[in-house]
Amino acid sequence: MTRIAPFLRSILLLPMILACASIPLSAHAQQQQSVPSVRQPALADDSDSLSSPPRDPEQARMLREMSKDRNAQRQKEIVADTNQLMDLVRQLKDAVDKSNKNELSLSVVNTAGEIEKLAKSVKDKMRDGQ
């Protein structure tokens, strides 16, 4: 049962590492002004339009605004998930502090699993923003 303690320590450290990693990524995402290229449906007479940006300045502006809105929404979700992650970590730490070295409750294992799933979700959202 002594092998569980290092496992729990690593799970407790994971959200802190993710929280620290999200700060530079969110700053980079907010500073980035470029718009990812958006594929438009090809017209019958214009087969080159798939790789070119929109010619209409209004459409390009709308695409930039939509991109900014998506990034802002993704950032809000990352912050909310990170806050939930920190709450779960605090719950896990309290439960581990209450248990002894020979006893590990099922709720501790379930909370650790929830932390792992939520941490992966945050990581995937961060990766999707790049």
C-alpha cells in the first residue's frame, strides 16, 4: 500500500502543473491575431478557392471575429475546468489526509479518476487552441 502515496502525490501535482502551463498558452492565444485558413466550398468555375483566403474584406473580418469568439469561449472553458480540477484535488488531498497508510477508500480512487479525466480534457482543449 505504500506505492499508492507516490501515485497520489503525482495526481495532486498534475493540476498545478496544468494550471501553470495554461497561463503562457492563454496569453499566447490572446496575443495571436492571425486567422486560421478556412476552407470554402469550391465553386464550379473557381477550383483555386479552396486554398485562398476570402476575397471579401467583410467576410475576412467576420472570420477573425468568430475565431476570437471561439478562442475566448475555449479560454473560459479551460478556466472553469481548471477551477473544478483544483476543487477535486483539494477534496482528494483532504480524503488522503484523513486516511491511514493501510486504508484507501473507493471514493479516493474515484476522485483520482475524475481528476485524470478532467486533466486530459483541459490538455486537449489547450492543444486544440494551437
